[in-house]
Amino acid sequence: MVGMGFQSKWVNWMILCVSTISYKFCLNGTFIGPLQPPRGLRQRDPLSPYLFLLCVEGLSSSIHQSAVEGSIHGSQICNMAPTVTHLLFADDNFLFFKDDRVEAVTIKNLLNSIITLSGQSVNFRKFGIFFSSNVKERDRMEISDILGVSDDLRNNKYLGLPSLVGRSKKKVFEFIKDKVWRKVQGCKSKSISQAGYRWVISDSLDIDAVHDPWLKNKDSFCVDQSVDYGQDNIKVANLMEDNSKSWNVEKISQLFSEEDARLIKATHIAHSATRDRIVWSNTSNGQYSVKAGYQFWCDNFVSTSNIPQGAGWSRLWSLDIPHKAKTFLWHFCRNNIPVKRRLRARGVYLPIICPMCNLDIEHKLHLFFNYIFAASCWQYVGLQFDMSKVESAPE
């Protein structure tokens, strides 16, 4: 910090913040402590990100200085583009330099100097390295040995996604499609999937006639679960005539209730030689989308009796006011304002008395209408509210 130009007095303050830290914990409503951690600040301490930024700024300044001196050369996407020597994403760094032994040594020395000055350590085992296609294998091995890096960045992931994406995006992201499909296949037993997904009959070999959702004309898509069917693992194919794409009417009438039997007989059987497939029942094309899933969830699991519907939101977004004001009003109407009573309801343990008046609980109506300062602001601009109606609004 001294090398970055901070005054010694300020540096001493920061050292006191780190060295004199103590914590109290709330366990079952009782405070325990204070406890003094031997390693100073914990990772999620409010001060921790700012101290981390100082360390990262030291690394960034050192790299920039080396680039100015010509010790390292960054990368350009084209001749007229600016040179990029490093990119910082939170606590992840991307460094760019030429395939040169001298520049690799310079990068290594910069990292070692940051380790010495900050007291932090660098885990080179988590490093990944990527070379352009025209770098010789001998140079690749030499640079990797200097940096102590063995992993190819092409095999690494960042935030769950591939670090590098080439021309074949389909091949790179194929694993996402496979992962989602496995979840779809395994979510049949969950409530949202039972109501949202259903089977389309073709060869009927994969569909469990008792437990799977496959009846198109029934709300739950499933047969009556309260009936004792006398046997397990009844496939839909077992309900058809042998070597025929037609229903065994007599067998269906014996096994199922009158209503289910009627619906089964009315269910169309595809005559194409394809496998059974799962479709999303709430879209016309049978394809699932995030929009369709969100709409299904809101319709079935979210109470919207107190939320404006349809044109209500349209009127809000069409108001001739700054966009941030419209966004705030939307959050206010959706009860997304993090007032203390709302935070307490979400499991955040903190005092809920308004710190400005110390008289009432801090909820959104108090904060924006009832509080003396808020009321005087509305009076100053000439706006009046019928609080007898507002008071009954849901919190």
C-alpha cells in the first residue's frame, strides 16, 4: 500500500482493521463471543473485497508497467485494436504474453513479487495455459515448465462453462444439452414435471401406464393412482392388441376406472416407427423454454392475487418517468424492497425497529409514507394519499 502511494497513517488504519478483528455469533437467539480469528478477516467480511482489490491493483499496475517497459507484449485481435495484457474477473485472472522464454520469466517474477508483497500465495496447480496453433511443441513445454503449469486451458471450465470456445460451438456446448436432457429424464417424479411434461405415444415401450404422465386429455396426465391395478410395471404397449396399433378395449376396461378407460380409448396412437418422446404440454409445439417454464410456475405455484395483472404492468412501464424510477416502483409493488421486516421474514436476524425514528417497525409503508420525513416530502410536492386504503395493502 505504501508503494501504491497511500499515506502511512491510512496504512496503519488498515492494519488495525485486519489485526484487531473479532466476531460475535448468534446461536439460537444468544450471542456468542467475541472470538478473534488467528487469520484476521474472514472471506466474506465487508472489508475483505476492498483489501483484495488493493492486491489486485498492485498486480495490474505491475503488469501495465512491464508492458510500458516492453518486458511483456499482450494480445491484439487485429492490427488497429488495443493491446490486452490482462483481464480480471473477480479473483480470476487472464494474462496474455508472447510465446517467449523471457516474457514467461517476467510473468513468473511478477507473480512471485505479488506473493512477497501481499503475503498471499498463488496455487499454480489451478493454472491453465493456452497456446496459439503456430507455437512449437518445444516452446510450449519450456514455457509451461517456467510457469509451473501443466493443465491445458481448453480442458478447464470457468463458472461451469468452457474457458475457450472455438469455431465448433455445437461440439463445445454439447454437454449442456446432455445435462439438461438427463435432468428432464429424471424429473418425472417431481411435481412440476408431472404437471408440465407428458409422453407422446409411438412404440409405447418406454411408458409406464400407471405412473407416467401420458393421458393428453386429463389435467394430471396420469391415470387414477388410488386404484389397485393388481400388478406392477404395466407398459402402455401391454394395453394394445398383439402386432397391432390399436387398443385392447376389453383389457383396458378391466384394469382402469370408467373415466380413465374412456380417455385411454380416445388417445391417438402414432403409427410411425419412432420411439416414445416427452413433450412440454403447455406449448403448442411441445418444446420447453424458460419462458414457458416460468409461466407454468407462476400459474400453478405462485399466488398472484395481490399482484397487478396484464395491463397493470403495461401502464407502469409506459409511464414517462426515468427507467430507474419505474424499476423501483415495480420492486415496490412486488414487495421486493429489502426493509427490515421483509429481511426478518426471509430469515435474516436483525432488529426490525426503524433506526430513524426508533418508534415503529421498519416496513415499506412506514419508510415511504408514515415516517415523518417521508410524509413531509409528499406534502412538499403537493401529493396526498388515502392511508386508510394503503394501510391494508399486503406487506
